[in-house]
Amino acid sequence: MIYLESFHFPTFEEEDDFLADYFKVNSFSMNELYPFKVLSEKGLYSLDFEEITVLYGGNGSGKSTALNTIGNKLRVARNSAYNKGDIDFQKAYLKMCEYYESEWDEHILDLKDRTTLITSDDIFKYMLDMRQRNGYVKMHRDSAIADWFTARNARVTHINFETGEGIEELERSRRAKRQSCREFVRENLGEVTASYSNGETGFMKFIDSIVPDRLYLLDEPENSLSCELQMRLAQYIENAARYYGCQFIIATHSPFLLAIKGAKIYNLDGEPATLSKFWELPNMKLYYELFKEYEKEFGQCR
């Protein structure tokens, strides 16, 4: 399913016209121009989307800028902060952008309500939050166990229903007698989440976040994922697009995500940015050359 058909960024000339008018009455620093002169320097003025579209490029190529611009123009909710640059430039830049939706069946939700943006910062924040939550539970577990014993054996002898005195202690004692120690601790502190590696945690976060019939903007989802998990994520994305009505726009340089069958790839390392096949991309050629150099050694592993 395709929800977002195309997105259009301001052209080099449109940016120049705006900046010329702006600087007639305002002082400026070249460092304040972001996001102007990032994508236009690449000759990237528009993107036409398929069910899976990949924005490829090295660090500083502008792929994350393009993805975040799309998310901001659609007014998609986000969980982590990002580099906005000067807020006036950001607003002006977004005003100059345009997008076109497809006419999907049962057009009930606005596109922004049907879109999820997931960044690598979101995944790292999720990992840290899980660690902190587990740490808090473990730190206070002994104290909660002691509270269970105390509440279970407590004898509340004085209760005043008018003032409420003793009622909370009575209810706590009754609850402790009904529950096991583990149930009592879990109710008061929460459950310790099973311990996984960063990559496994990140992978599960992606899997849990992807539901049918949505547009997903993914910014470098391969961060922290092993090769095996990147392969599994690529397969999951391919299946979600094919069977569950999802559309994906992905900023990445992961070879496994780039090799997703049917993915449309924009190469932002090119000047101008161009459509490419995954085997034409510079970093894919580097992988190929590496494996060719050790082809004999790999042959011995069969």
C-alpha cells in the first residue's frame, strides 16, 4: 500500500530567492542556514515513493535531513529531539515543501495519524529507559519483600472510617495475604524485563512498533543490530509491505536493508542524487571487493 506518493523540496533557485530576501533585513551566519543548502546541494528536489523506498548515503549525505523533513511536514509525533537548526529557517523551509498523498481506500485517518517515525535515538532511549527501570526494580526489591512480610503479618487494630485512619494499612495487609511475595513486589515496583543485548532489544522494539496499514519513516534502523538481526529486520519489513499494507521510507546504509527485494533506492552520495540499484552503490562495491579478495578463504569454509 502506498500512502505517500511524492515529496517535493525547494529548488536551489527557490532557496536563493528566499535567502536573498531574508538577508536584506537580517544578519546571518552560514552555520544557521540548516536545513537550507543541504538537499539542494545534492540536486535532490523531489522523491517519488514505492511501498519500500530507501534513502542511501554516507554520513552527512542528507538522508536523515530528508527523512526528518518529511516527518516534520507531515507533523508526525516524535519521541526524541533532533537538530532543527534555526527555528525560523526550519519553518520557512517546511513551508516551501509539498507532498502528495495517494487516495487509499477507507480514507479515515489523516496521513500524520497513519505515520510512525522511528529513529535510532528512539531505540537508544528505549534501551536506556529499560535499563533504568530494571535497575530501579532491582534496587528496591529487597525493601519491597520486607514490606510484604510486614504487611502480611500486620495486625491493624484501630480503624476510623470517618477519618480514614488505618484503612490503607488494612487494605495493604489484606492484599499482602492474598498475594504471593512475587505478585506483591511486581504490583508495587513492576516486573524486571528480561535481559537482552542492545541489538536484540532494538530489534524487538522495531518489531513491536510495526503494525498493519501504516506509513513508517525509519532513520538508520540498523544501528546496534548484528548482521543476522539486520537480515531479519529486512525480511520483516519486506513482509509487512507485501502482506500487511505498510509503506516504508528508510534512511540507511545497511547492505541488508538496501538489498530488500523491490526497494526503490535514492543514492544521496551521487551528485546529483540519483536512483540506483543496490549493487551500484559505493559501499556495496566495497563489500564485494572485500569478499572477492578473500574468495579463496571463503571457499575453504564450505
